[in-house]
Amino acid sequence: MAGHVTENLQRLRATLPDGVVLVAVSKFHPSEALAEAYEAGQRVFGESRALELEAKAAELPGDIEWHFIGHLQTNKVKKVVAAASMIHSVDSDRLLRTIDTEARKAGRCPGVLLQLHVAREETKFGFTPAELLEFVTPQLVASLEGVEFRGVMGMASNVDDEERIRADFREIRRVFDRLKSTVFASSPRFDTVSMGMSHDWPVAVQEGSTMVRVGTSIFGEREY
Ligand SMILES: *Cc1c(COP(=O)(O)O)cnc(C)c1O
């Protein structure tokens, strides 16, 4: 599949609207596949494991923008903060505070996306919309100077029902809009709605995604 990375990327770019950021989700794929995407002009890559991110960041060109998209344990935060410019999967108060602490120590300031849980599956991580709207206050934001609040991230239910998927994305966008018009009303950098994967990104974009996380459609199937 590696030989198709360039054409897969070209096809995707031709269909993605301007202004929607493409995160190439490269988890579980070898560095050679990422290098091919890099050669084709891709600069934003998403990884979901701290050690894999660390290893790939050491091996690949320094102008890559690494995004961490997987569930993050607090004992791995230091590694992730060292490499990632954006963390999509902030799903608890404790994790957010740990990222802030480690970022200050390292002299870094990663962008963070607050992860929402709107899908039907119990197994997914994240704040419910009500939890998130209660959690994010001006006081919280002012107290965490080691991170930059950039927006929200979420996943739709893993179902075939397009209306269900659409409703989930709409809910994620609604929570973003609410935060944007209140706590972040004077924060132009709070501008990111990360939603949409290989199978559902067109619906996500219709519902207001500004950043899609696409793996399989670029790199092929992953081997777990
Ligand atoms: C793996 C993963 C993706 C990419 O999924 P594909 O179906 O391969 O496009 C996107 N977002 C998250 C959070 C992931 O873990």
C-alpha cells in the first residue's frame, strides 16, 4: 500500500475544502510511509502512542508538526509534550493540569483540544457536552499558561447511520460554538474543531469541522 500514499494524498487534497487542515494519521505505519507523505508535501502527522511519536519525531524531518491524537496517560505526558505541537485528546482535568505543568518545565506551550464524548459507544473517552461547558471557565483558562486552548475534538458513533453520525458532529460543533462565544470570545486562536476520520470526514466537514484526522485513506489498513 505504501506506493499509493502520494496518490491517496493528492486525491484527498483535491476533495478537502480550503481551510480544513489535514492531519495524516500515521500510527502503526513505518517511517518510510511517513517519509513518502512528507515528500508529497504533507507536514502535519497524527500519532496515538507516546513512544512511537518520540521515535518517529527523532527520525523524521524537524519541520513536521506532530499532533497527538490517542488516549494519553499522565506518565507519558512529558514525552508527548517534548514532541507534539498539538494534543487532541485532553479528556480530564488531571491530564490538562499535567500537560500544563510539563509544558512549563520544558519551556513549551502545546495547543490543546478538549475531547468531547458524544458517541454512543461507552468505550470512548472525553467530557460530555454538559461536563465540558461546566469545566471550562475563564478562571481555569487564566490559570493554565503552559497550554494554548485551540478548540475541541470528537468522534462520531461508529455506526452506518449517517443521520446519527451527522447529529454527533453537529453536537461537537455546537459545544465549540458555545465556548467560542463565551469563554473564548476574545481568543482568536480558539479556532479548531477536530472531527472526521477516513470513513466520515465528508459529513464532519459539512457540519463544520476545521481539521480532519485521516489515516486509512492515506496509508492503508493498519496492522495491530
Ligand atoms: C486512528 C485514529 C484516526 C484515523 O482513523 P482512520 O479511520 O484510519 O482514518 C482518527 N482519529 C483518532 C482519534 C484515531 O485514533
